[in-house]
Amino acid sequence: MTTTEIVFLVRASVGDGLGHLVRSLCVVREMVFRARVRLIVLGDLSGEHLIRDTNISWIHCSTDTQAAGIVLETKPKVVVFDMLNFDEREFERICNCSLTVSLSPVFSHMAKVQHLFHRTVYEHPSWSGSPIFPKIHKGLRYAILPSWLKRLGSPQYVEQVGESKLSVGISMGGADAPNRTLALLKRLGQSSTRFVVWVALGDAYVHSYSELLECADQNRQEIIFIKSNDSMWRVLRNSSLIVCAGGMTTYESAFIGIPTINVMQETGWSFLFHELDEHGACVTIAPASDSLDQAVKLILEFEQNRGKLLTMHRSSKGLIPKNGAARVATELTSINQKLHS
């Protein structure tokens, strides 16, 4: 068997969401011009449609053991993980034969990989306490975003903010396991202030669509549903404000130039967005029982003071550099080449 030089191990499912797969695919598309690459996808195949038309060599695995077995058979020099968790025993087996890299700053074995590509200069406080830690390639220049994203010009954004009904986008991730989309729509429906609400439903969204339609039918807000896919931003770029659950949507919004309210799901992940928050590109709400109520309160405040949205839009201009995926691919190629020299 021909040795595959770099393997990407990615988890994508209804429970895990599709963000890891989307991010890795951005890098893999750049890597195929630089090295032999294989993609191994763990999960329930809910993200299969994202790979189907890419001409990328990939394998689906049902278990971590199966995935590790393929890696050990292939014997790559470099294995890139993009996921939250991986079986400890199988991870150790891979470490014994390959250099390991993580694209996720919250990977369960992050302290044991040799390299981490991290999208912000801020680190989790616990990292400094680790006796062994990977080399960290960090900063907004490593934010991995789709190459087709286009920045929003200020004249268009000014026009959007000036509309009589403020346009608000909702994008709670590929799966939105807690179904906060429905909960937020119900809360907005209780407000006397009128909005145009764009709702992006992720590819792995498996909740009841009938409940959403019923909510929209009884809601005083104008609600428009869209399926979240590669063309999602052609619609959401018409929003003046986006409510999301953190993740890469926040970085994509900042790149485009649309302010976000991040309703966090995990305690301790706020460091991932502190740099964007610090520069005024987003507002982050910590996990709490009333976090959605806080989000609605902020939406109403922005509606009353739209100058704040204009300030946030201008603050995001040029904040995230282009070509983050290509930058990561170039450095992975250099790492790989050094192992072969």
C-alpha cells in the first residue's frame, strides 16, 4: 500500500455538530496540492453531503478503534485530529507511530499532541500548568474559514442597519442539540418590537420542524427559514446582527463584518472569543439558565441603539486575515517535509 503522508481524523455527527468537518475540509482542500492526504470521518454520516462532491479521498469509520486501525495500517508521518474526544488507548497507539496535530483547542488529548493550530492569541488558563504541551501556532491569522466568504462593504451594512425592522440572524450550529433555536424564537415572539428573523437550520438539525413552523405561524416576528449549507452566508449576510452558539460562525461573521451575540454552551470556552470580544466584533454571554433572555435583551438594546452595531461592524474590518486554511496547510506541509528529510 502507498504510504499516505498526512491523515485527517475528524468527528462529525448530530451530537458533535459539523463544525470540525467543515474546518478540516477547508485545510484538506489546500493540502491536496501539497501532499498525499486521506480523510477519516467518525460519526453518523450526517455530514456526508459536505464531502460527496469534493473529490477528496475519505473513509467513514464507526468506532475510534476502527479509525486507529486504518491509521496504523496506513502508517502516515502526520495525523491531524479535529474533534473533542478520542479513545485514550487508540490515541496512544497512533502517537507511537505518527506525529500528532490538533486543529481543536478543546481536544481531550491536546496536551499530548506535538502541534496545535489555535485561532486566537488567548489560551485557556490551564494550559500554562501543563508540564508537556504542544507547539502552539496561534493568532487570528490561523482562523480557518471557507475561501469563498466575502466581506460585507460598509455602504451595504449601513443600509441594512437603517431598515425599519432590524434584521436578525439565528445560527445555533449544525445540530443545535438543546434546540435553542426554537426557544429563542418563542422569546422574540413575546417582544412588541418587530424584527425580520433569518433562521439557519443546520444540516444535522433533527428536531421537530412542525414545532418551528407552528412557532413561526403564531409569532409576531417575520421569520424566514433557510437550510445551513455552503450558501448560508448568501442569505445571512443580509442580517445586521447574528445570534449564535460560538464556534466558527462567530469567526465567519467577524470576517464578513456582521456583529454577533454568542450564547455560549460550555463553561470555560470564552477564551476562544475573547480576542474578538476585545476588538468589539462580538458580545459573549456565559452559559446560564437565563442566557437566552440575556440575548433577547441585547437584541432589543441594539435595536434601540443601532450606532453600536455600526461601531462593531467597523471594528471587525480586516480583523481576521484571509487565507487561514492555506496558512495552516503550508505549515503542515513544512512539518511533514521535515519528517521526510
